[in-house]
Amino acid sequence: MGEGLFQPLHILLLIGIALLVFGTSKFSALGKGLGEGIRNFKTSMKEGEAPKKEDEVKPEEKES
């Protein structure tokens, strides 16, 4: 039970139904938003791994 739940034909059928319900414009906007979210997540993960170059090298303060 539950075997073969996500077969390629089932996924194509779900995408087809989603296109009929939401239309192509909403579907493309959803894809664009999802892509931007993943991209932002990846960049935030990279920023968390390595310290920024600005933080590593601090400019010396000038004495007045």
C-alpha cells in the first residue's frame, strides 16, 4: 500500500490539473516565487557558513 504513489504519470496528471485550475499565469508566478525563495535560502545558507570579507578585515581607524 502506498507503493508507486509518485509515478511519473501521476505527477504529470497533477500538473495538468493544476494548470486547469490555476491557469498558466498563476502557475508561472508560483514557479517564479518558489525559485526566488530557494535562491534566497541558498544565499543565506552560504552567508552563514563563511564570514564576510568585510568582517574579516577591519579598516584601521584614523587618528585625528
